[in-house]
Amino acid sequence: MNHIIDSVEPGRLQFRPTLLALAIAAMFSPLDALAQASAFEANIDAGLAVVSGDSADRAHFGQYNGLRTKKTEVVLGGDYYRRNDESGTVVQAQGSNVLGSTRDLEVRWMKQGDWKVGATYGQSVRYDPHTVNTGLQGLGGTSPTASVILPGTGADVDLRVKRSALGLSLWKSIVPGWDGELSFKTEHKEGARLFGIGMNCPSTVAITCGGTTGIQTGSAVLMMPEPIDATHSQIDARLSYAGDRLRLSVGYYGSYFTNANGSLNPGIPGSLNNSLGSTLPLSPGLQGLLGQPVALAPDNQAQQIDFTGSFLVTPTTQVRLKLGYGQALQRQDFAAVGLTGAPAGQNNLGAKVVTTSALVGASARPMPKLHLHADVRFEDKDDQTPIAPYNVEGTSSYTNRALSNRRMRSKLQAAYQFSGSYRGSLTFNQESIDRGAFTASSAVSGISALRQKTDENGLSAELRRRMTESVSATVGLTRSQRTGSNWLRDNSGLGVTEIADPNSPGSGLGATAIYMPTLADRQRDALKLRTEWQPTDELAFQLSADTGKDRYKTPSDVGLRDTANSQLSIDTSYALSARWNLTGWYTHARQTLHQVRPAAYILSYTNTSDGLGVGATGKPMSKLNVGAGLSYSNDRSAYAQSLDALASADSVALLAATGGLPDIVFRQTQLKLFGRYELDKPSAVRVDLVHQRTHVADWTWGYNAVPFTYSDGTTLWQKPDQDVTVISVSYSYRWE
């Protein structure tokens, strides 16, 4: 029997009522056909949920369930199922929260072994957990205009994005062994989400823009929410054959994205607040820079066709083949969306990326206890986008860059059953990436060198043992090593120079050069452990533990040095009796990162997450079911900072005065109670109560209850301590 509140995750309440679909089913057959049905089931759920607190208290609780801006919700739903053995048809329909802002509807109609048709509709709303107070005019549109206000004196705005999705599907058996499948899905998104613009003058891209002085503002950060009005549609089609030894499949996939908003055109006043909150005129050139159009996601499309086949050579040997060809296009006209300044003759980007892929694989069992598997994957991405000088800096100009690459991956695995208790496997993985020749007329920013090729080899071993009938364990080890070709120093529009020794005096790089972690030499080690123990029929335990570390090596004294992660989870269940059950769980996760910046901070970042929960369900009376659950989660990000010997005096003074960045903390405690009483065989009443407490301390958007403030006085804020209680009562009725 369905109910109002089905589950609650940290920060999110999920409603799972289902739609009464009798009216939908009536469209498929007249009422007299129902009497001939071999099986018929239907139920309706109706109820009311009431939530405490205001919008600020429900900031996290109401992100996805539609209750951020309202305190009550009428919930209506149901299920319908009808099977007719004479015709061989089945009709199913269900819906969730059909009167709410987050709803799901689904209808399926099929004739077993012959055809299936289906339709789905879904709607959801995502609210940003921050409350915006602003004087911005035209918020959510493509031409917002900023105006200076005193912080907190504007209008409160809750940013939200609404999604509406429609899906259709068809499957048909054509002749024995052959079938076809077609599906279509389209999703429309509308609303506004957090976005902004900013500038700090002067800079290498705006050398004539004046800096901050006592009489002018030379920098600004402004909130300009991104307006969303976009549709993404997908088409999947597939023709398949399945024989005794041969399987074939040919498929097509198409993706089409259209955006009604091509650019954001902000209106900028002549004066804004400086970093101390004083309103001053903008420095020369700053207003024009901030008011430039900002490109939004452009229209684009992609298509792909693939061929897949497998053949059973012998009863123990199978070979596989998969071929694919696809292309992605982006050709939206610049002028049509209000973007100017494109290179002469370039009305649009003309982007085109052609992807060719192939996979060849085989698996065999040459011996009863030995299983072998091998495959090779090849992928070639050919970027055919025209090259043009899009970036102009003073008297210098730079083009875009072709981002082609070829990737080859191979895998070889052997698994052996040593005995009834032991099973082991050994896997070798290899990956090679060739990024092609660097576009000589382009330039890179923020890094000192690139790499054309990288190669990674990995080896993993796993051993599983069944110690007793009630205890089993699995342990696995993995090590991989990535290296690459010589580093390529960028010459800013004049190509690259291959550097055999980056630390040599003439390399132009030096000890503080910046290298991308994704291109750096890396050693990765990982260990995993899984254990299952069931000492009695009533009691069971599961333990899972993982740990791993990445070590990065570059010719520089700065950059990312290493990262590490570990995770532990324990789950247990205990059946006290035939009527009562207990459950419990605990999780711990930890991630660390160590990096060094030139002449500045040495940062050690640590994220620790702990969670635990207990639950109980029972049946104290024949017509009464009850349940309770208590969970707690704590997520903390810590930033341990120090300075190297080359740090400036200002940095030394700032760190001494502040002690560095404070921790970011998210804590949540949640209590769930429910009771369901069966009035009679077809009907029941259910009561749910959920209480959730959330604590948020995030210095990136405010500190010590002081909200983040933009240059026009707009503020961004969320309540540090949020308390919410929701009570729902529902009635369900079932027909058979």
C-alpha cells in the first residue's frame, strides 16, 4: 500500500504518493472489459501534509519537494493494474503527487512478447537554498539592471528552476529473433539560477581600465542570475537480433538542445560600492566592461550511430564487436543572440567534433575453474571547428584551439576458482591518450606547459574467500602509474617548444612553473575490503572499507602534491521477532588534498563526513504497523594553511590576524515516525511525522551570520540553524 512519506534523505523530503489512474485505464478499454480481466488491482492515496517554519527554515528541507515556499500540500495519487489473459494484454498506470509541484505520471500498455508502449510525465522544482535580497530590476530576464541599495533593504527572492519532462517509448517484436525499440524524451527547464559577473582593473585583458583609488571603484562583483528557458530532446532507436549464437544490434541516438536565451545583457549603474561599502563612481572603462553581453549555453545537437555484435564461438567462448560514429555541432549565429566582436567572416563558431569508436573483446572459459576476458577500445575525437582569432589582447591576437584526441584503452582479466572457498582475479588496464598537435596560433592561460601524450598502466588483484557458511570476505589491491611525453612550453600564439628538461636554465619554465594535475605523472594506489557476516538467521552485518592515495610528480616546487581518500560503512539488521525488526548503519569518509601556490599559501584541505542511523519497524497489533528512524550526518571541510618563504608581508600579516580560513560545516539530524492502521481490508489510514534540524556554516557565502554582499548591496544568505517539522495524514483505498 502506498503512503505519503516514503523516505527522507539528508536535506530532502521525498513524497511518494501515486496517482489513481482509473480514468486513464478507461481510455484503453470500456468498463465491461474490466469484468473480463484475469487480474485487476487499483488503489488511491489522498492526504494532507503540513510543514512548520518559514521559507528560511525550509531552505534545505524544501529544495526539491516543492515546500520551500508553501506550508501545506494536498497529496493525491494511486496505482492501477489490469491483466487480460484472453488477449494477453497488461495495462499499468501510476502517478505521484499529481496535485503538487513535484509530480510523476506513467502509463504502460503491452501485449506480452509482441509489443509495448509507454508514456511518462515528470515535473520537479529545485529551489536555491540561499535567500537573495536585491534591488536588481528584471531579475530572471536577459536584461537585468543593477542599482545600488543599502544591504537588506531590497526585495527577497527565492531562485528556482522548474523541470518538465515528457517521455514516449515503443517496443515491437517484428519476426522471431528480431525486435525494434524507439524512445523519445524531451525536458524543458525554466527559471533562474545563481550566476554573476565581476572585474578587477587593471588586467592583462583590460589594461586601460582604471584601478581602485580613494575617489573611484576599480573592481566589482555583481549577482546577475542566469535566465533559463531551454529544451533538451533525445531520440533513441534500435533494431536488434538475438539468435542461438549470434546477437546483433544497430542503434541511433540524437540529442538536440535549444536555448531561448542566447546572452545576458546586464545594465550597470555609474557608481557601485567599493570593498569597504562606500558608494563611488566607477573607474574609466569599468562600466563598459561589466556591461558587455555574456554568452549563455548555445543551441547544439549531436547524433550517433552504432553497431554491436556478439558471437558464441563455442559454448565457453564469446567474441564481441562494437563500432560507433557520431558528430556534435554548434552553429548558433552570434549576432542573432546579441554577441558582437567576432572575427571577420565568422558568423558562428561552426563547431564540429566527429567521434569514431571501436571495441573488440573476447571472453572464454578454457578450464572449468578459469575465466578469461580481454577487450580493446579505441576512440578518436576529431575537432573540425574552424580556427579564427577570437582573443585580442592589446596588439596581440590568439585563435581558438582544436581539441582533438585519440584514446586507446585495453583490459585483460583472469579469474580462477582455486577451491570452493577461494576465488581470485587479476586485471591489467592500459590507457594511452594522444591530444594531437597544439594549435600554433592559440595560447593557454593559468598554466606554464602542456603535454601531448600520456600513458597509464594499472594492475589490480582481488581475492574472495568464503570462510564459513555465514562469513565471506573480499580484499582487492590496485596500483596504476601514469607518465607522459616531454612537456610543451606555450609561446603565446607562436606555437610550443618541446622541453626535455624543464629545470634547465634555458627552458623558460623554472621551479615555480604550473602544470596541470591531469597531465602530471601520477601513482595511484587503492585498497578495498568487503565482509559479510550472518551469525544467525536473525542477525546480519556488512562491512565495506576503501582507501586510496594519488601522488603527483611534476618538475615544479608548486602545484598539487597528493590526494587521498578513505571510506568505511557498516550496515546491520536484526529481527527481534516475526513482528519487529531493527536496522542500523554507520559511514565515515575522508578526503585530503595538499597543494602549494607560488610565493603564497601551502594548503592542506581535509573533508570529513560521518553519518549514522538506527531504525525500527513493528506490528504491535494485527491492524497496526509502526516505524521510527533517527539519523545524523556531519560534513566538515577544513583548510590548514601555512606560508612559504617567498610569501609577501601582507600575506604574513593577514594569516597572522585571521588564522586562515574557517571550517565549512553542514550538520543534519532527522527523526522519522510513522503509523499505519488498517480500517478494513481495502482501506487504511497513515500518519507520518518528520523532524529535521540543519546547521550550516559556510564562509564562502557569509560568515558569523553576516551575509555575502555584492557591489550593489545585493546580499546572499541562508539561516545558519534551520528547524522543520512535517506532519502528514493520508487515506488509502484498494480495489481488487
